[in-house]
Amino acid sequence: EAQVTQNPRYLITVTGKKLTVTCSQNMNHEYMSWYRQDPGLGLRQIYYSMNVEVTDKGDVPEGYKVSRKEKRNFPLILESPSPNQTSLYFCASRLAGQNTGELFFGEGSRLTVL
Amino acid sequence: DQQVKQNSPSLSVQEGRISILNCDYTNSMFDYFLWYKKYPAEGPTFLISISSIKDKNEDGRFTVFLNKSAKHLSLHIVPSQPGDSAVYFCAASKDRDDKIIFGKGTRLHILP
């Protein structure tokens, strides 16, 4: 089954404790991206990657890091989480140059930083 | 600066009637527009898209209209069904490989 898998789905952590949210896709997609969803703000892009070893900042990259060492994986790293990073996070992927531009999303990871 | 705007946070429509969700954009360089649907506790799913060279795209009960001169697009759902109750996100990009920018979403309630 074609899917984007995120882990963990739910996490409560404390300020300053490094964490990683993993994202994996099995569709051989070149493009991967991370979004955060906050009430009243919709979906905002954090980072995206056009292919292996190619990453770029989205609209809200501060406090986040990413890496793209393999095509299927795109982990989101919070080196020193803060309460304003409490949010619902989505990973997404798509084929490069796809006609419809359709993004496939994971089910989301709800993060709470105390 | 919000480049993709959905000015109605919520909309209620009677089952069987037409639902019209609106979206405005500010960047005239956008040439690809998409609608996504999101249920609670799930990721958004792609619904329908339209290229700037068209003014209408239809897929079953869903039709997207694009008015480039007004920088406006709308999603029509006819007839509306209970399963259409969800949050709908409008999105845009400058080309197929560019990043996709989302609006804040409109919550659609289909009333029995």
C-alpha cells in the first residue's frame, strides 16, 4: 500500500530535550516536505527536499533541522524544542514534475512541548 | 504576508445543496492551484487541481473554477453529502516543482 509513515504519532516532551520525528514514504517520490498545522494558521511549510541531499527552507524553518540521506526518509529534528513548537506536524511527498502536483500526506504527529 | 487566503473559516450547507468554497491569492506568478480535504485525526488528501491555462476542471461532484483576472478560485460540491464535512485547504504553487503554499482552511459542515 502506498503511504507516508510518520513516527511518533503522539509525543509529549520537555523544553530542550532533542527529538526526531521520522518520515518514510514507499512511493519512490523525489519531493518530500514537512508542514505544521496550528489553529487559525492553516498548514505552514517548514522544510522541503527536492531529492537526496537537497533541502531548502520553507516559511517557518526556525528551530528545525532536516536531512535527506536516502530517498525514502526525511526526518524532522528539533534540537532544542520550545513550547511554541507544540503543534500538529505533517510529512508529505510527491513525484517531481507531477502533472497534478498532488501531495501525499502522512497521518500527522502531534507534539506537545512542556 | 498571506499569499493564499480563505476568508471563510467555516461554512454550513444543507445536504443535497451546493457547497461553494472560495479562495483568493495575491501572487500572480502562481500557475497551479489545488484543493485538499482533511478529516480530523487524518492527513490532508488531494481532491482536485487546476492549471492556470484552464478556467474550469471537473471531477464527479467536484468542480474548481479559476478566475485569473480576479485572482480567485472556488470549489463547488454538488450535491453535498454528509461525508463532505471536513476542512478544505486551498493551495497554490508557481510551477509543478515549486513548493506548495496553503491557505488557512475552511471547515465545511453538511447539515442533515
